[in-house]
Amino acid sequence: MLKDMMIRTVASDMAYSRGVRYYNQGRVTHLERVRDNRYRAEVDGSIKYEVEVRLSKDGSGIEQYTCDCPAASQYLGACKHVVAVLKAIQDEQAGEEQEQEANLSKSEIFSQLKRTFDVRQQGEPAESTSSRRMFRFFADADREDSTQYRVASQAAYLVPRLFVEDLYGRTECWLEFRFGTDRLYVVRNVLEFLRSKEKGETWQLGRNSALDLADIRWADPVSAKLYAMLKDAHRAEKEVLLYGPNNGVYYSGFHSYIFEQKQFKLAPDNLGRFLAVMGDTPFEMRINGADIGDVRGSQGQPQIGVSIREKEGRGQVSLTTEEILPLDDACRYLYQDQYIYAVTAKFARAVKPLWQSFRTTTRIEVPRSEMGRFFGEVLPRLEKAAAVEVDPAFLEQYMLQPLTAELYIDYAGDGIAVRPLLCYGDAKFNPLVAAAPPLRDGRHLVRDARGEQEIMTRLSVYGFRPERDQLVQKDEERSYDFLTEELPNLPAWVDVFYEDSFVKRPVRPMPKVAAGVSVNDMDLLEVTFNMKDLDVHELMDILDSYKQKRRYHRLKDRTFVTLEEQQMQALADFVENAGITRKKAADGATVELPLSQAMYLDELARADETLHLERSRTFRSIVRNIRRPEEADYEVPAELKEVLRDYQVTGFNWLSTLADYHLGGILADDMGLGKTLQVIAFLLARQDASQPPSLVVAPTSLMYNWLDEIARFAPSLKAAAVAGTKAQREAVLAEADKSYDVLVTTYNMLKRDIALYEKRKFRYAFLDEAQHIKNPTTQNARAVKKIKTGGYFALTGTPIENTLTELWSIFDFLMPGYLLTHKKFKERYETQIVREQDERMLTNLRRHVMPFILRRMKKDVLKELPDKVERKMVSDMTPKQEKIYQAWFVRSQREFAAELRANGFGESRIKILAILTRLRQIACDPAMFLEGYEGGSGKLDMLEEVVGEAVAGGHRILVFSQFTTMLEHIGERLKQIGITYYYLDGATPALERIRLVKMFNAGNIPVFLISLKAGGTGLNLTGADMVIHFDPWWNPAVEDQATDRAYRLGQKNNVQVLKFITKGTVEEKIYELQEKKKSLIDQMIQPGDNFLSKLSEEEIRELFEQR
């Protein structure tokens, strides 16, 4: 017989628990034995999945299984659907065994009893499988001798009967049940039955029979689902009492509203669930006390037929099909002709007035004078619920044409006028001036009162009022709402026509603003506007409407232009930053802008398609070169080619590009990335005796550092410090043009000598630690802004320390006026961003400044991390552990050989995996699957020692294992030695994962136990400096991913990686295979793949060889 232990070997803990839950919920259907040892079944998941299982010949082993669910093809081991089917097979086997036992003769019973004693004499545990059967036989015999007879434990049925009573126009439904095994008995109190079943009590079936509810199993899925439905309904009602009007107080003797003795009342939701449970299974039904036989549920619609005839000058409406009976007030559940239909809400709304009309009759007469109204109002709705047949001769007396409407739209001053026409075929009329015209052929026109009313209501909502033959609305804003909200959403049977005087497109989006931008000979940007159907004057009017926060702007031709926030803001920013004013506005006018605006204009044009910017080739080249300095081809000085790292070459190119375009910038690299060296490379590449020297202004503590660095990396550069006495400083400045390439001074010296510097012009100026000028009102800031030079640059790792004004001050040195005056900058940016948290203005400012700030962080450009040391740690097994392992290993060798003989290597991988998994578990700790085992684990002892010493030494540890049961054992051992830990596996909720990671990295707890599958990826645990892999996994790449939870950017300490291996076990061979295959992992396997499936037959055979 199939045992739980065997099922657990082929499935993960999570798949096993979910599979058991699926089985208990009765989701396994159509289980059939195809052959002696092959089974097929369906499992209800999100859809139905088909499962096939092949067992060993004696039915105790699992040889093969398949499932067509997605998880089965993606993960190793059995899915939850396979587990559910295995449990169902196990249950079926138990039933067969009971039948066999029930048919045993007295001699066979004694024969089994004798064998039981023989087994005990051979040293087996006192209560073996056979002895338990013996005890059960004698217990059964005792029960047969009692005054009451109990039915032996077996499969039980729960069979429903549906009752329907039509009480004063209101339908009530309830279920009653019969329960039993070979014979069914009425359940006289459903609520008591549920309570007894939950407690496992004995249930009285009849006068001389009872059933132990703890032992029964449900004989079919429908019985199991019905029981689950009753339990859920009872739980839901208790929750209402617990958390509803009783304010959290639950009374044990509460009155149930849905369970009344043997009745289970069916509200619509429970009726729907009952029908879903029954599916296509028939059940008995009684209506108003009359048995009507077997009934089935259906997801279709009942067939309802209605005929319309003329009789004696009147209309006669009759039902022509079987009557329907709604089982709920909303008509969602309809009985007709042995079927209960669960219909859609739409059909239910259509059928309800039909049923109400014919509830007490099958025929209704309509006076001729009312037939027009009947055809117009009732017939269209009637046709949604029934198949309607109308007598053709009767129908010819009426004109049945669908309503269409025509709306003719014109201007009415600043508002809108609508002239409506209602149309029935060729008959058209304006309802404001005339009734429907008589038909020439004498027929009666059937009007659609609901449709006509809908048209008039839609117009009145927007303020339209009758004026002669039109509906007029004179408010401009409501006119805009009508054109944008109502017209696009009119029904398909309404056509809209515009009068000749009305603009054919009354509402349009903001036209694309086309502008051309180029670079002139003065290195200025030239912006020229070219807008079709829109001149610059109207553009300025549109922008004024937008600034007034209007949703639209009305042009001179009375067209509405929609002013959408996202589109308009980019245009408003462009015009404002381009310096375009009404005074400058003129058709074809050209506006000149500084070259520094190029990057900002390009970013705006990219961000919003409303602004169409034609960029000249020169403009595009400038933007590309500034945006991609890594692609520039500036020649690095020969002396520094082997010195500069790649990111420093990028910085050198960036400085060179900005300098060539006479622009400035901030080199804002993280501390320690070599900003000084990048500037020295730039100065060396620009060395030219015919040019004036460049100036470096630095803090006093760094002045001579600059000179040392220049002497070290660029000795050919002639550099001098402007320091010493005033006379010495004046002498250096006097000789500067002839003798030096670079001058270095301090902020303090510059303040004193600013009069001398104002008279000179430098080639380039660099401010080191530029935060020294963050306050624009200080003497430092005022002094450096008086320097005259061909290019301004700043070096600082912190361009903003406290306020945005600090950034403005540096840019005021680099490119004066680029970020407006300080007053306008504070009004437009600082106040809006800091106080108002204006994301748009923050984005706007970033677009301005980011092209001129180059900032790299260590973590992005320095790939070096602390060392990672991997070490294998081998443990011996305890004596009892080794004895168990050797016994299982010999058994595994036999199973492996037999499997290969029977099915070959290709068909045996699942069985081989199960065999190896059991050996791996014993190597970790036999207590994982042997109940009562107390022989210890060598590896667990080693873990206790290693973790104890590591924690004492201040280390913080991650422990990974494939087996969650093993992690629980580890946790228990850590508790025993007083070490606290966190625990994470696949059942840990997402938010809890985040919380645990944060807590661990904060340093509160020294150990984190993690399931390899659940925590091997997606976690950042740099707070750990030791990683322990308690059991080796087939794919070393998966282990590496787990190790990288600690060994990643942000790790500041060396990381120890310990791989625990149990000596003399299959773990040693798995480790050897890992090492052998490791060099091929990247080529052959991606992380997460099944490494076992990549091994050859020879390699797997080696796993089963004795060392």
C-alpha cells in the first residue's frame, strides 16, 4: 500500500501540504485505474488538470507521474495535483484492503495473527502493521456483540434533496440531506451533524445503527463538496455573529438563520454554490410538496416562447413554452422542465417583468389602442428574454422600425444650437414643432418612447432649452463640455451633422508647435517658429489661457483647443525659457539663445511630442557629444594613458567637450574617484605656451596637494602656487603668462588679491571643493565670480548640502544667468520644489542642470569587493546515523538497479531523484523522516560548534538548506544553546520577508535560517559575513545565487562561505560532481535549471557506488 512517506519523497513540503488540502477539498475527480498499476484522474485547480500516475507492481512505490499544469514542467518534483491524486489512490487502496480483510476466514485471521507474533519475535516494534490490524479485528468483534450495532468504518454518502415552496408570491428554497453507507438515513438536524462530524463523535443513523464520524471518508467528490459547503456556510454565519451586530460577543446558543433542524436554507449565494457543487450530477427536487423527480443544474438559458396574435380586434400575448419558476427574487435561478438555470444578471433583468406578467396566467390581452405602446415599449424588452413570434397579418397593421435620430448642430452666439430629427424608416419629424406624421399606407407608427426620452434627457443635462425648432445652450464652458463629453459617447443610432457655418472640427487638440533650432557663427542658438494654422500671437493667447488654468482656449474661428496639462506644460516651459515675449512675437521671428540652452531644449522636445523641434546637424552634434562623453575621441596624453581608468577617461572627454563649446560644468564624482587626476589630464592635453595659464582655486589644505599631483602625473606642466607674501604673489602673477601653464591659489588668497586677478584673463578656471562658494553673498563667491576665463569648472562631491541656492551659486560662477537671477530662481524653483513639493519644477530644474553635472559613485565604477573565501567542511556521521545510512544505501542500490532494468535510464529519473533525496536527508539528519529517531546528526553537531564560535566572534550568519524540516531542526538546536535567529521559507509573506531582511541587516539577530528555494534570490543581506550551505544542491549556480545574498555591492567585510558535507555519503559525490561541472555551468545550465537532468547515466551510476 502507498505510504505518506513515499509521497513526501517526490514532492516539496509546500506541494505536499497543498496537495493534501486539494484532496481533502474533494478536488480529485474521475479517478480510474487504467491498468493494474496505472491511474488517471482530473484535479480541479484554476482549470481542470489531467494527472497520470504509475505505481510499482505491489502498489507501494511511485514509478512515474505526469500533470499538464504549468508548475509540473517548471519545478523539480511532484506538483500539488499529483500529490492530491496519490492521496486519492492511497484512500482507494485502503478501501480495497478493508474489503479484503472483511472477507477473511477465521483460519486466515488466525494465520495473520500467528505471522504477527512471528514478526514480533524477530525484533520488530511491538505494534507492527499486522498487529494493528489484529487489534482492529477484535475491536470490531466487540462492537458486534454490543446491544447497538455500528456500521463498520467505510465510505459514506451525503445526498441532498431540494425543496421549493411558493409562499404568497415569494419563493423559498432549502435542502434536506440523507446520510449513510449502504443505506441512507435522513439527517434530522444538520447543525448537530456538522458539530458531531467536527468533533469526531458517533452519529445515530437509525434505531439500531450508528456511525463513528471520525473514521468515515466521503464516497464521492459530491458528498465531500456538499459537506464543505455546509461547513463554510456555518462558519460564515458564526463570523457574522462574532464580528457583526453583537460587537464581538459570540453566544454559544445563538439562533441560526440558515440551519433549522433538518433544513439548510438557501439564500441566492448558497443556491448558486449548491448548483456549482452538483455540476451535472442529478438530484431530487420537490415543488410545493410534489416530487418532480431528478433535476440538473445548467449554465444556459431556459427556452421561453411568446406568441402575439390578433383576436377579436385585440392583441393576445401568450406563453408557448413550459412555464418558468424563479427560485430567487432577482430571477438569477430559474426552474424549467427538470433543469435549474443559473442565468446572467442581464438575462435575469429581462426575464423578471416577463415572469411577473405571466405569474398567474399564460395569456394576456392588450386593447388595440394600446398595441402601439406595447410594440414600442414592451416588445423590445420582451425579445431580450424570449423567442417572440408575431402574427404577420397582425404585424402588417403597424410600422415597426427602429428609432434613429439626427442632430444638426450650429452656433448660437457663443453657444450651440441643436435641431433634432426623429426618424422611423422614411418618416422623419422634429418633435419640437410637430407630432409624428400619419403614415400614407394607413399603418400605425410604433414609437420608441424610451429612446426619444433618452435623446431629450441627454441634451437637457447640458443646459439645452427649446427655442422654436431648436434646443439652444449659450454658455461657452457647457458648450465645450457637450462637444467633448457627450458627442463622442452618443448611441450608435444617433447621427450628428454640422451646419455649413459650423466648424467641421469644433474641438481639436493643441496643434503641434514646430520650431527650428540651429547654431550661428557666434555660437548662439537661433530658434524660429513655424506653426500651421496658428501664429505666434495666438500661441501667446493660448499660453495665457493655460496659465489661467482653463481647460480650453477658443480661437478666433470659434474652434476649441483642448489644453491638456502634460502637453501644455512643456510648451509653456519652452516659450518661457526661450525668452519669447509678446513684444518679440511676430510671424517668422527668430529668437537668439545662449548655447547653454541646447541640452534643455533637446530634453523638452524629447519629453513631449506637442513640441516639434527641427534640430540642425550642428545642434544634434553638440547635444550628442555632451550627452555621450564616453564616445568622444579626444586623445588622452601619452603620459596618462596607462594611468587613467575608463571612467576617468570619460570624465576627461566630458571636460574637453564642454570646454570646446565654451560651456562650464561640475565634476561631482564620489570621494576617492580621482577628480584631480581627471583635471590634470585635461590641462596636460590643452598645454599651449601661447595661451594664458589656467587657474585652480582650492582650500588652503589642498593647494600644495595640487602641485604634488601635477608634479607626479604631469611633470611637463609648469605649475606654481600664488602664495607667500603679497610681493611674492604679485611676482608669480606678473610672470604667469610667460612662465606657467597652471596657477594654484586658495580662496583666502584670491579674496585678498582680487584686484590683481580682475586685470587678467585665464584660459580655464577650476574651483576645487566648490561648496566654498555655496553662499552667494560671501566674499569667496563674489571674488571667484570676478575671474575672467575661457571656461569655468567646479569640482565637488556635494554640489548641494542644504539648499538649492548652493547649486544656483555654483552655476552662477559656471554660466552666469543660466539659472536666472537669484531672486527669480528662488521664486520659480526653490520655493516650488522645497515648500510645495512640485515634481514638475523639480524635473524642469534637473533638465537644466544635469547635462552639466558629471557624478559617478564608487559602487558604480569600482567593481572591486572584499574577498570571498569558500571552504568545504566535512563531518562524520554518528554511529546510529551511519548504521541507518548504510542500510538505506544498500537498499537504494537494489532499487536503482531494479529500476534501470525495468524502465531504463530515460524513464527513471523521477524515481532516482526520490531515492537520492532520501539518502541526502539521512546524511543531514535521519530524524527528518524517522519518527522517534534519537541517534543524533554529525552535521548538526558540527553546525552547533561552528555557529557557536562564529557568533561569539561577532560574525553574522546565513544558513541555507533545501529542506524546511531540517531548518526547523536547526532552529531547535540553536534555541538549546541560546542563539536567536530569524526564519524564512516559502510560506513567509512578502511584507514579512522585507521586515526580516531589514531587521537582520540592522544587526539585532546573528543567524538567519533560509529555505534555498524561497530565499536564494531577491534578498539583500549584506549584514551577514558568513554563509553556510547545510546540504549541497545539484546545481552549484543556485548555491552561488544564495551566497550572493551577502556577497554583493554594499558588503564591507570579507565573506566566508562554508559548504557542509557528510563524510562517506552521497553528498561527497555530489560535491565532486559540482566541482567537475562548475566550469561548464555558464555554458550549459542557467541558474534554477535541474542539474540532475544534465548528468549522464555514468555520472548517476557513480552516485550509487560504495566509496
